[in-house]
Amino acid sequence: MKDFMESLLDNIMDYQQAYYGSVCRLLTDGTVDNCIIRFNKRKTSSPNLDSLVRKVFHTKEILQNEEGQVICPIINSKTDEVEACFVLLIPKNGSILDDNALSQVRAIAEMALSQSSLEMEEVSTTIHQKGDFEEDDITYKPFFTDTVGLCAIVEPHTCDFLFLNKTWERILGYSIEELKSYPFMNWLHVDDINDSLAVFQEVYEGKAVKSFINRYRTKWGEYKYFEWDITRNIDNGLIYCIGKDITKQHENHEKLFFQSTILRGVQDSVLVIDLEGKVSFVNDSVIQLTGYPRNYLLGRSLNVILKGLDKSNSFSISAEDVLKNDNTIELQIQNKNDEFIWVEVRTSILSDVYGDSIGFLGIIKDITPRKEYEETLMKRNEALSKANKELDNFVYRVSHDLRAPITSALGLIELSMDASLEQVKEYLELQQRSLMKLDSFIHDILNYSRNNRMELRPVKINIKELLHSTVDQYRFINQYIETTVNINIEVQNELYCDESRLSVILNNIISNAFKFTSRILKPTINIKALVEPSDLILTIEDNGIGIKNEHIEKIFDMFYRATDMNNGSGLGLYIVQEAVKKLGGDITVDSVINEGTTFQIVIPNLWSIFPTGIMVSKEKATN
């Protein structure tokens, strides 16, 4: 009975265009109980029924007050006592209350409540008598004739239609006479016949049946989806049916299901946020992106997803920042594993049919690969800019430094043409120094070129042999003979490194140490090497002239000379720094003027990174 009354309420609300409706049980003392309430418009408050119900209880009439509230009593046809009432709230500018339609509703509800023993013909006659209308009255629209809902009375044994309202003609296209000429199964979709007959049988047997859905064929070959509430009159056995066309709702449901399937399948993360900033929907991509399960995210603040620091701007991003307006922002978020991910967040406002905001749609795209590419591209551009700048400087300095010794040699040759033997000997010594300087410069250029071009070639290195062989190169140069060299080596692990680059680093640093201690009374160079499993740590210390503080930051620049004492190319320390970078290491310098300079170099030990099979030991390489 409850389902029947709900359907009756829905139909009369649609017909009267009411935006509030209720049907209530009315007790003998005038109080209401077991109300069924419907809202067709949001933000509508329930009316106060007390005064209206009391009036109906005493007057048993249909009433309408100034606010447009209308109450329709349902009278038990046997005891003439009020048992239930309908309450409708109709807009002031809405349709005019149709008393005849309400009378028909009352008649049908009375019959259902009182389980009348009237035959179908008597019921039909009662309905028309209570309506008290004429067919040619154009101002009247009979509720059960022209209502949006479907109304039918079915004979249970033959399954024939005994009564149909005009809604059937409007929806299916067949005339009522055509529809009545066959049992209702004739009009059903073939897949729905058995299920519909099973429900029909349960209702006939007096079982409680919830609303159900089936499909009826139209005159145009299409099928309409109908949702039914049916009940059986125990006295006359007839089946009373009230239904509504839910084809649109079904199509919308199919569309929503289709869209939901698409949302689950798209790679971008899609989520819906309510007006309180809480997540109400997420697709599978959100779960994959964040690492959080769906049940954890739903109902929580958007800040759960946006947690963490936006490293690009160094400030925290909140849900309020993202949801201010329709916008697109890029930021970093943290997933469940505290990993930072670059994302692009696009938000837009969701509105209902009335244009009111009901939430936000957010689309999150993982742009980490793009950001990594942009960062790589930026670094490459910076490196290219640096290389171009260095190339311009390099070409200028090389052309100058290469020409200077050649120009000097040519001048000395010209002077030697008319010079004495002693003068020629002096000129040749000057030319020798000039050519040695040129050779050293060309050697530096070659080292610079090799460092830029060559890939890493790690081999097993005996650091003791390498250090001693490097120092021994200077043992027989007159200006370095008086220098004391102390070498301290501690080996905790085998050392694998690029020997060519390591030799360039040691040669340049040790060469500078000899040069800048040559004028000291007791020149001393201390070299310490520590080979750890992870690193090679080199410390080269001298007691030379030192480096002024204003030069410390510039000594690694190309062609920079911190003192006029050195007539070198100015490429040595620049090449050292570039070689250290290629090896993934770091170099630091500490110097005190007139006390000495200390270089510390830390280079990764590659023994644990490269497989034994590709390692080539120094001994094998020299065989």
C-alpha cells in the first residue's frame, strides 16, 4: 500500500506542478503519522500541517491557504472517518488547483484504503460521479486521463487491460482500443515477459512487491522503460497499476555509466570536490597517482592530495588556492610514499540545473616527464650558453697565446742572422723557452679537448704508483730539486676510476705546487690519498705563496691567472675542475697568503658500480 500511495503522490505532484508534497496517515485525534514526503525543488522547507489538518479533520473539505498550501482529505468509504491526507505546495504563479483531479485521486485512494467490494464498473462510475465533469468542458483536464503518469487496471486471469488513461496513447502511439485488444504481455519486450509475469503472479498471490521496471514497444518500433507500482484489490481481485516513463532517466543512467567507464579508463586523474572541499569521486588514475585507496580519499579534504611543499614557488598550496576560480596551475605534490610529482591541475565549477554551484571538477595530469625534460633542456641550454661563451673566449686566447711564441721565435731567428755565436746561443735559449711554453699550452688544449669528448673509462688503479710516477716527473728539474715531497697513502679498498682524467688532475695540481713553492726557503709539498669503498679523497698541500681571497673564486675560470709569477696558459685549474665534474666529484681550495694552499679533491670510487667483466686493470691495459 505504501508503494501505491507513493506512486499516487508522484503522479498528482507532476500533474499539479507542485514542488512539495506529502501523504500522511491521519489518526482519529487529528495527529499525523507515517508521512511520505517529496521535494521537486531544492531549498524548500516543509509546511506546518497542524492548522490545516485540524480544519480538514473537522470540515472534511479541500482547503487552500494564502501560501498556496492545499490539503486533500482521503475519507474511508465505509466508516466516513478521515484516515489519510494529501498535502501539496503549489507555486503562486503555478497551475490552478484542479479539484476534479484531486477528487479522482481521493476516489482511487479511498478504494485502495477501504478495499472496497465494488466491481470495476462501479469503481469507474464512482470516479466519474465524484469528478462531476462533462467531456466537452475544455477547462478541465481529468487527472487520470491526461496526467503524466501511466494508469491501468488489469484483469488477472486474462491479463487484459480493463482501463487505460490517455498517457498510454501519447507515449506508445497506439490507441487505447488497440492496446486493450491484446494482453499486456503482447506489448512487452521479449526479454521482460517472464520477469513481468512472475511479478504479476506474486502480486495476485498477495505478496508484497517493490516497484519494478519493464519495457513496452511503441508504434515506431522503439522501446520505452516503465517503472511500476502495482497492488491487488482483495475483494474484486483486480490489479491496479500506476507507472511512469523513465526512459529518459534510463538513458541518462546509461550515459552516466558510459561516462563513468570513460572516466575510469582515462589516463588523467579526474575527481569531484564538493563545496566543503571534500572529495566525492575519484577515478582509478587518482589512486595510481597518489597511492591512496579510494575509500581513504572519499570524504576527505582535497589537501590530502595536495599535501607537501610546492618546491617551484617555496610555499604551501591549499585546496582553497586551487578551487578559487576556473584555472590551471602547475605544482608539485607528494604521493603516499612521500615522492614528489609534478602535476597540472585544472579546475572548473560544477552547477546543477538551477545554475547553483554544487562542487568542482578537478583534472590532474602527471607532467613529471615533461618537467624533467624541461629541466634537462634548461640545463643543456645553460651548458650550451656556457660553452659558446667559453668558445669565444677560448678562440680569442688560443689565437693570442699560440701566436705569441711563434712571433717571438720568428723575431729571434731574424736577430740571429747577424748575431755573434754567443748571441745566437742566447737567442736559441730564449726560443727554447718560448717553444716549451707553446708545447705546454698545446698540451693543455689537448687535455681540455679530451676531457670534453671522451667517455668515462674506469680501470683498476694503483694509486701509489700513480702518485709516485707523477711526482718523479719533477725530480730532475733544477728549480724543484730542493722541494721536499711527503706522500701518505691509505688504501681501504680497490680503486676504480678514469685514469686519464685522474692523471690530468694530479699533474696540474702537483705542478702548481712545485711552481709556487720554488721561491720558498724550505719548499714542502704534502700529498695524502685515502681510498675508501665509496670515494678517493686526495689532499695536496704546499707552503708556497698562497692565493689572495679575491682570487679564490676565480682560479677555476678559463685562462684566469691569480699571479704574474706563473707564465702558464691559465687553463690548468679550469681543466682540473672540469675533469673532477666529469668524474662526479668535488674540489675545494683553502689558502692563506704567504703560508700556502691546500686542495682537497673527492672523487667517487667506481668499483661497486661497474661489473667485474668490464673492468680492465692497469696491469692488463699496459701488457
